[in-house]
Amino acid sequence: MTIINAAANPSVVSALLLALFLAIDAGRAAAAGSLDSLGRFYDNVITYTARFDQVVLDEGLNTIEESTGVMQIARPGRFRWDYEPPNEQTIVGDGTRVWIYDIELEQITVRPQEQLLGRTPATILAGSGDFTTNYEVRDLGPAGSLAWVGIRPRDSDSGFNDMRIGFEGDALRTIELVDGLGQTTRITLNNGTENEPAEDSRFTLTPPEGVDVIDESLE
């Protein structure tokens, strides 16, 4: 599983984007536990921007892929991931469609956002509904400097088997996602900022001249 080939592997995109939205929505489900910072994050955070370091590990925890970049979200339903060279890629969600721009291939693939992220966005992105209907949420307690929450989907079609979200105080620091092959995608967030104004233009993508566009949202 690699994000570099995400345009050809939508399940990877789905799982990673869903992870960030789950991290925001998990607060309401876990607020009754000891990790009150999750409740604060859910109730107070509307926009969030951070640098990220992403690593994909195999079953033996050997590194098979690394990448870095900047991510931004604006609730409800908008997001942007910019992967830096040498693996440049941009993923933008405008609330209706997801644009996956592979810069090296000069190709953009457009997919319906709800289809790509599964059936959960109506609950997660809007910040409403009962989160525990679709996910089992566990307070995993502290480990090192982080306090952890575990999230496990009740539906086997969710695109991942297990997720762990780590907070340092009130700051979201780490998301770990385990897929059906036993591979782990670990996203470490740095320099996170909350509730700064987000320009609408960040969540739209105008295809550059000469770039092929495969629009699957019209099918």
C-alpha cells in the first residue's frame, strides 16, 4: 500500500482521508473516558492545518514507503493533502468530489467524495449522528508522551482493520492505520494549527493546461 500510487489505489486514499475525519469526530465518542482532549478537539476545531511525515510499514514493521507534505481540513467535508517531491501529488476534496492529481503522470482522477470515503462521511464530516454505530472506540491509555484512542470499524468493508490516534495534551500528533494485509500507515503531524481562516481556493483544483482529467464522478 502506497499513497504515491493512490490514483490507482482508491482504497488507500479512502483510508487515509477517513483517518483525519475520524480523528476529529472521535472526540464525542471518547469524551466520557479519560482523554478529554478528544472531546475538546471535536467540539472546537473547525479548520486544521499541519505538516505531516508519512511512513508505510510492512507486517514486520520494515519501512516500504516514506513521504512528507502539508495537509489541511475545513469542516464539514473539505480537505487538501499536498505531497512534496520526489513524490508530488495533490488530493483535494471540495465536499462533493475528490480530485487526485498525480503531478509526475500529469493526470487528475475525479471521484465522488461519498463513494471514495464510503458511507461514513454523512455522519463524520457533518459532525452529527452516533459515531459508535459504525466504530468501536477504545481508550488505550498513555504510552510514552502520547495518550491513545483505538478505533475499530464494525463493518469489514471500511478499508482498514484498526486505527490508533495519539494526542500529546490537546494536540493531535499521530495516526496509525492498519490495513487488511497487516501493513501500517503512520502519519505524524507537526506544527498543527487550529481554527485559522481557510481560503476557499485551497479546496478547489483547476486542472493545469495539458493535464489529462479522468472524471469518474459523472458515471
